[in-house]
Amino acid sequence: MFHAPAVFPRGFRCASRNVGLKPSARDLTLFVSEVEANAAAVFTRNHFPGAPIILGRETIRAGRLRAVVANSKCSNVATGAQGVENARRMGAAAAAEIGTTADRVLVSSTGVIGVQLQIEKVEAGIVGITADLQDDPMVGAEGIMTTDTHPKALSATVGNATITWVAKGSGMIEPNMATMLAYIFTDAAIEAAVLDAMLRRAVDASFNMLSVDTDTSTSDTCAILANGLAGAVDLAEFERVLTAGCVRMTEILARDGEGAQHLLRVTVRQASTQAEAKRIAKAIVNSPLIKTMVHGADPNVGRILMAVGKCTDCTIHPTSTDAWINGFAVVKGGARMVFDEATVRSALAAEVVDLEVALGVGTGYAQAWGCDLTKGYIEENASYYSS
Amino acid sequence: MFHAPAVFPRGFRCASRNVGLKPSARDLTLFVSEVEANAAAVFTRNHFPGAPIILGRETIRAGRLRAVVANSKCSNVATGAQGVENARRMGAAAAAEIGTTADRVLVSSTGVIGVQLQIEKVEAGIVGITADLQDDPMVGAEGIMTTDTHPKALSATVGNATITWVAKGSGMIEPNMATMLAYIFTDAAIEAAVLDAMLRRAVDASFNMLSVDTDTSTSDTCAILANGLAGAVDLAEFERVLTAGCVRMTEILARDGEGAQHLLRVTVRQASTQAEAKRIAKAIVNSPLIKTMVHGADPNVGRILMAVGKCTDCTIHPTSTDAWINGFAVVKGGARMVFDEATVRSALAAEVVDLEVALGVGTGYAQAWGCDLTKGYIEENASYYSS
């Protein structure tokens, strides 16, 4: 379904640069549509949203965007009125550079919380960046990386149109009603209100079911820009591809979780309701004991029951609970099965570990995505501020 | 307030042995009162309770106990009808050994989930154990250890009576309405119903606010036995000491969390309600990014706001939120303060890290206890089943 390498839809280009926030890596990215695009966005629900989120909620009301400007290294969060002023200056600088007004530019920042953005470096660095605009989405993806180990972009076709996803995110990830930084570009012609509804549904089944570490970022932003240059598309087909791309990007983000060596994909079936299926899937994907079991390929499968069972306010019948690891049955009727340990060890050692639970109490279904917990996560996060 | 070393109240003794469940360490413990005691207990709310929990709920209904028998290494969880039968046999063996009926013996098991208990070893090993009964609570504490690095017992005086706490627990700890294995012995004369109410209040403010890793064990048990040999006590004073001992034992358990190098104590003040204060305190104490910040003594204090703010359904006014680390102000009015980084690094490097948040929206108050997240946690849990 996805193009390799990723390409942009008609009319979209990007550039990224080092403007001095990081020692030498790219730290400023600009995504531009040559014409105004219909747009929608969802943001973090954290009570301490970053200054760019406060500004972005205002900007997105019009449902129209020409560009996205994003910096890495500093998230401009917990920076008070000066932070919001700096976010405005960043949007204005990008607007001046591309020849539009600041209310058509979505601003994002990602990185350390609680440090003022060096706005002069951003303003100076953005001048002339339009000369660098080109067609490779990976260039933009590179400029928004923090602890990501690689830039992340995807694209797919719907009829005559293209959809392109660009995202970053590796830690402080349990979006819950929003997401990390993810931008979706398309040349399909779709109204802003329709885009908004589709985006919320797609995010709900993908990014919102991702958790690297249960910690909800203060900078989460997911925006979609539809510039219409490819004309109308079949909306049902568009939404199907939009959702599939969000799910695939969710898997890419999970696999690149801080320190991760495995993608952990949890499926919960036969729950009482979809809400309970989601809750239980999140409990499993977030359990440090499940994550370390996967990390060590240790067939300690009783932990699956522990994680399901700790959802004390969900309907669970112990004797109807079954579980599988990469297709191998390990729990039947709430009791651990006798199984070949070497086989289950091999299943757990795979790069992608599918953990499936059937509860036998209803038809609720959900999937969640995460990763194993490793010493690498601890190394990165014990000195993130200082390094 | 506490005796060093811990001592038993009148009439209580204990013994522990290796009966072959572990290679050589003590794996079976018996606590006995020379007369029947009034008793109360709370158990895990996990939907997959161990066989001893299923049995224990039945046993505690009478409010009378002579003894507690507990084994380590195997938790007898997810073991079906055979597991419950084995738990009954374990209680009956202990009852025969001390000369009482099985319905006066509380049974506990702790260790790996999903493995049948080797009941013949327990039955053979328990014979003659009363000859080993003696006065040091630490001997009993040693027999119930799993990944604990040291045995845990405390005692304190209330009037003429003594209260003694014996506990274990290091991982799979976020009790939530119950606790890990903790036994409380007293010679005070208190009715079972009064004991039960006091125990629930004390556990609620102590063990239930402890989290090592957000994972709720399937074996959690906290029981109190009051044999009355010291006669009546002032009940208000008794409850005050009971609660203080539960809090102190909570701190001891948190400090000995798997891989832990720091005790993390979180205080939330001025929340909208006590329930919200508890929720936010738990969010902070459970945040992997807070835990790794403490581990690395990295003054990345914006993470405190992130963790408070991710409680999306709590009342939080960003501009009235303040925070302190070991007394040093680091956040004021929702923004990171300018502070001396070396001082805050030193505060974070202390063995006990006090993290205090004032929300400025009400009078809700709560404390929670946890520990830092280290490579040691990952090492222990990536191979717990296999090792």
C-alpha cells in the first residue's frame, strides 16, 4: 500500500536546516503547500500544553493552512507569556518567508520542557529557507527528530490523490486523544470539517492506541493539510487509506520507542465493550512486566493474566480468558497451558511480538501498540536534560 | 516510634524453613498465635486472584485466625481447581502441625504465576516446624521474600500492646485496594469488625498509594491478627500507630522496589478533591520519565508538569501550579523557575527524594510512594521466569 521511498502529494514541498538550537543536526523544518489547503488538527490534552499548542488551537479554527513550521531541541512548554510570544514570532517569520499571513502557518516545537526558545536563532535561520524547498518528505522528517533513531515518512495513493505522513516521536508517548508530532499532507480536495472528522476517527484507532511509556507529551500535534490539487476522491476509500497509514506510522513510532528492540502489538477481542477492549489493551501494552518479558524473551505468560486482571472495573471472566503469543496458545480458560517453552521463547524473540487476548464476554475489539522496556530507555531518560 | 530490632507482641511466634521450592533459601513460613486472634484481611482486586486468595476470602469471613502459613517461589496463580485444592492442603497441613482446624489458618503464596505448587514438598516440609518457632519476626519475613533484597519487619508500642508488621514485595506492585503480602500482629484486644475498618483505612493511606511498576499482583494480601493478650487499648491511638507503621512499611517496600536506588515520595496538596490528589500523586510516582529523572539526578523538572497535566480529567489551573524537590522550588505558577542546577541535582541525588506539588485549586491532599526506574529492574524482570 505504501510507496518506497515516500513522496509528497502535488504542491507540497519541505526544507530543513540547522539554525543553532542543536550543535549541528537539523533543528528547523518548513512544510509548504503552493496553494492554501483545507486543514484540521488534534492536539495534546495535557493540562500544560506548549505555547505552540495554545497558538495552534487558535490558528486551526479557520481550517486553512499554507505551511507548518517546526523546531526540535526545545519544546517551548512551561515558558509563560514569553513562550507564546516566541511561538507567534516563529509563525510570523515563516509566513514572511513564504509570502502569506501568520494565521495560515501552524507552529510546532519539540524537545526539552521548561526552557525558553532561542527565537532570534529561529528568526535568523528561517530567512532564505524557501530556496531549499524540495520534494523529499524525509528531509522534513529529519528536522523534527529528537530521540528518534531515524526520520519517519510514508505515502500512499487514493485514486488520483496521494497521502503523505511525516512524524516524529520516541519517548513521552501515550497520546490519549491527540498524538506526537505527525503531519499528513494530501492533494485530495476535501472540506475542512470532513477532514477533521476523518482525522479524529483515524487518530483514535492508531496514534491514540500507542504508548511507549504512559507519559503524555505536552506538545502532541497531528495535523492534516488537503490542498485539493488532485481534485475529489472517494471519501470512504480515502478514510480507509488515511487510517491504514496512521496505523502503520504508529507501528513505526512504537518500534522506534526510546531504547526499543521490539514492536509490541496487542489485540484484545471479545471484550464487553470497545472501551473496555481499549483499556485492557493499553494495560497490557503499558505493563512494565509484559515489556520486560518481551525484552528478555522470557515465557512468563502468567503476566498476561496479571495485566488483564488489574483492570478491576472491566468485565472479565477468568475461566473464559485465552491468550496467544505470535499465534501460539499460552493461556486457555484463565490457566497457563502446558506449552513448548523453546517455541514460545522464539516467538517472543521476534522483532514484532503479537500478543492476543480473547475474553469471551462480548464483541469489544481494540488494538494497541508499544515496545519493550530496555536499559536503553533508562540511559536516554536519566540524562535527557543534561545531554 | 519503631523498635529496633522488631519484636513480636505477646503470644506470637514464627518459623521458616527451606522445603525444596527454592534451591536452598527459606521458602516456607509459619506465623502462630498461642491463642485464637480476631482478624481482618484485604486482598488483591486483580480479576485473576491466586488460589490462596480465593481460599483466604472464605477463611477470613469468620474473623478468627490462629496462624498464617506462606510460601515463596510459586504464587499458585492461574492453576485452576488443582491450585485451590493445593492451597487447602497447605492450610490443612499447617493446622495439623499446630493443632487447630484449617479454617483458622490463612494461606499465602508468592512467586511465579502459572506454575502448580509442589504441595508434597510443602506437606512434608511443614511437619515438625513448630519445634522451630521463635521470637524474631525477621525469621518469618525471610521465608516470604522473592526479589526483596532484605527481610522486612517493624514493631511499635500502643499503651500496653505491641503492633508488629511483617511484609514482602519488590515488583508487580501497585496494590490499588489491597496490598502485597503484609501481616500485622498485635496483642491488643480489638473486635474483628473494628480491626477490619481500621485496616482498610490504614491500607488506603499507605500500601494502596505504593507503586513500584503499576502492575497489580494476583497475590496481594494484607492481614491483621489481634490476639488480645495485652487487653484493651485506646483505639484512636492504636489506629494512629497502625497507620504510621503501614506508611513506614510502604516506604521500606518502595525503597526495596526491584532495582531501586531511591525512595520517591510524592505529596500533592491543594487538589480539587482527595480523589484527584491521589490520582495525580500516582501519575507522578508512576511516570517513567519522573522515575528516570530521579535515577539520573537530571533536573528535567518540566516533566513534573507533564505528569500532572496528563491527568486530563482532573481540575488543574496551570498558572497556580507550584512544585518543589526536597524543598527547593522548581516550578512556580506553571512555569519552570530559574534555579541553581547543582543544588537541584544534589537534591535529586539524595536517597529519599520528596517531590511536592501544590495545585492551588482546593484542599485535596495525598501522598504516594515509589522508586526510581533502573537497569536493575529490567535485568530482574527480563528473566524472572527463567532464573
